[in-house]
Amino acid sequence: MIQQIKDLATQFKAEMIKHRRHLHMYPELSFQEEKTGKYIAQYLSDLGIPHSTGWVEHGVVATIEGGQNGPTIALRGDIDALPIQEANDVAYKSINEGKMHACGHDVHTSSLMGVAKILWEMKDQLKGTVRLIFQPGEEKLPGGASIMIKEGVLTNPKPISIYGQHVHPPLEVGKVGYRSGMYMASADEVYLTVNGRGGHGALPHNCIDTVLMSARILEALQSVVSRHCNPNIPSVLSFGKINSDGGATNVIPDNVRIEGTFRTMNEEWRYEAHKHITTIAQHTAQSMGGTCDVDIHVGYPCLVNHPTETSFVHKSMIDYLGEENVVELPIRLTAEDFSYYSQVSDACFYRLGTGNSAKGITSPVHTPTFDVDEDALEIGMGLMAFLAIRRLEEA
């Protein structure tokens, strides 16, 4: 079976590269993936694969029923792009101004398209059903996964497991990575509005200085992680944006807005930290005569890989690629809305190596120069198809 899958992946590689390049040239932002969804649906229609559209407006879900009765498993690929201007000089460079597949979702989508074609060729060997989820809106709250779950993507019947893969530039192409248990962090957005009384910079005694207040608040908030958090819990509170209306070299503004992110690997501490952030920001502002409005947008939860499913994936990776090409990954404080699936179904989210230092393909995700070694498509679609077929066999 492994050789058959590998042969099909090799056979379909050139076609999937074409699909990947098309998707890369025409990226669409989260919850705006109209043309992307139509492109996927047309591809499935041409193959004769049953599918439904309209999930979170632009999502597509394909269903491949095997030749033998059995349970259902699900596979997920996200389809949205990022608001980044591409800097690569390649033939398939994005032509949509200010939009780019800088997180590899074009690879995830085209790989899953390849999986669909492999499984369709081998459907008589399937001992159950495979549901392929082409999901919109991974990059933006509330996350397309949460909405698709509410719309019933994991029901009728409920899959016994769900798998997702993600490009990983630090891993050389040909390698894959896994981690059991807690893997990725929760991610919440923190918005602060610091209010005071503006005025002339030469007359600060007549003002309640919002800029100075903001500096004090940012400094004080560092204690949330350094002094309130158990050192054994990975956490980070970072602020990446600060601005005001009306400020100048000699003008103190009435208001300053600050935006940041809070991430952690512990759900109980997560909500305790929200209280600390609110209290510290408000009390610091009050001590200086101003106020601070705190608005925390609760984002994706922690991503937990089911131990049994991850053990199965780990063993299958070794069987498909060889032990030397499978690595255990460290935890990471980035976030993924695949975490919502992991709360509902036994899930495993793993990494696909896409880097190639010899070719200069080393840029990280979410950068204007991100790209992949397209040999990863052959590995990505083949491994995921293998996981689906074997999982149904062992159910």
C-alpha cells in the first residue's frame, strides 16, 4: 500500500504544483476566499468527488466513501492568505496587491487536493469514509474552525479522529515533525485605551500625560508573566502597536491606544492572567490621574495533540518516510485554530518540512520572502493519504 500511495503522489506532484502556484498567485484574505473556494469545488467536481460548499461562506467539504463500511476520519487544510506584500521574484508571485500566502496555506490546500485525488483512486481499499475539510479563515478571529464546528462539520457522523498538517521552514524538505500532548499556545488579543488630558508639551503641568502613562503601563504589565505566572507555565505578553490621535513633538494627546497579544499553555492561568492585565493597567493609569479601558478578545485555545492519535501518526510517519526523517518538536507559543478541532475530536496536528537551505529557501512564515521547496507537496499529500487509509484499517 505504501508504494502505491508513493507512486500516486509522484504521479500527481506536477499537477499539485500547478494548483499550488495558481493559489499562490491569487491569494484571498480570511473570510474572503470566494474564488479560492470555487477553484477547489471545480477541481472536486472535475474528479467526480462528492462535496458541499458554503461552509463559512467559502469553505468546501469533500466526502470520499470507501468500498467497505467503517468509521469516518477527517483531514483539514486551511485556504486563507495574509495581508502581506510579497517580495519574492518568482513566476508565481502574488498578483493581488498586499495579499500573500505567507503561511503556506496554498501548500496545505493543494496537498489536500492531492490527498483527495489519491484517495479517490484508492477508494475501493478504504474501510470507511474520509472527510476533507477545506477551511476558510484560519488567520483571523474567531477562526474558521470554530464556525465550521458550529455548522456541523464534525457531526453526522462524528469523525473518530482528525489530522492537520502545517508547513515548517525550519525542517528541511523530506522531514516531518510531531509532538504529543500540549503543542501550541492559546492566543488572545489585548487592546488598551489610555485616557488623560492632552495639551501643549511645554505645559505638562496642565496635562494628564497619556504617553507617560502608557510607558508606565507597558512596564508594569511585564510583571504579569515575570511575577504572577508559575515559571513552569510557558507564557508571553507582547505589545506590537501603539498610536494616538493628535499627538506631535510638542502635543500630548488625550488618548493613546496600545495593542498586543497574550499567549500561554494553560487554560486556567489564561483567564487569571486576563484579570491581572486589567487590574494592573487600570490601577497604573489611575495612580497617574488617568484611566485605561481594557478590551481582551479571547482567541484560539491551546492546541492539544491526542496522545493515542499522535502515537499512531508518529509510527506511521516512520513507516512512510523512515525514522531518520521524523523529529519530535518542541512546544511553541504560536497559535492555530485547529485547536478547536482538538477540543471536539481526537486530533493530531503535525509539521511538514518545506525548507531547503541549499536553494536559499529559509524564510520563516509570515514574512514577505516566505516560500517552500515544492518537493514537499509530494510528501505532504502522500503521508496524509497514508494516514487516512491506515487509520481506517486499524479502527
